[in-house]
Amino acid sequence: MVAVSAEIKRGSAELAILALLAEQPLYGYEIAKRIERETHGALRFTVASLYPTLYRLEKRGWVKASWQASRSGRRRRYYRLTPEGKKQLVPLRAQWRLFFRALDRLAGVARA
């Protein structure tokens, strides 16, 4: 499998995180694992690389974090999508859709 470059991954991290959090609140490690699993390994983020994005999203008010105890009793910082984040996800998805269509017209990536 061809690995996705770091530059492309960085740009897609916000969309990936917001899309997952639209389904349910998750903690950092769980976000990283879900992205890897649901993309069949094409996108992989370390927890350390995800946290700066999570903090940016939190600063913008798109996600909210809270400490919660897990089943094991361990405290984890869970992130959930805010109403503002939900609003931002719609145009973000549209922008990526437009980007992929344009890239396909230019480079034929859907047929690659």
C-alpha cells in the first residue's frame, strides 16, 4: 500500500476528527485508532500528532473536551463535537468534495 504523505494527512486531520466526533465522543488514542481502522491503514496519526489539531479545534469552539473515567477507572480526556463544530463540518466536507473532484479532473485520481 502507498503511504499518504505527512502534508496531505495534516490537511485531512481536521475533517477526519470532526467526522468521527459527529458520531460519538472519543478520547485521543481512540480517535487515532478509529482513523487507522476505518481508512484500512491509509491514514495513521500518532496521538502526539493529533493533540495539536484537537487543541486547535477546541480553541475554535468546534470541539469540547472533558475528563471522564473509563470503565477501567482511568481518567481520559474525551472530545465531543459542539453545535458550532457540527455547523463547520458541512462546509468542510463540501470543500474536500470539491477538492477531490478538481483533483480527479486534473489528474484522474479516481481512475488511478
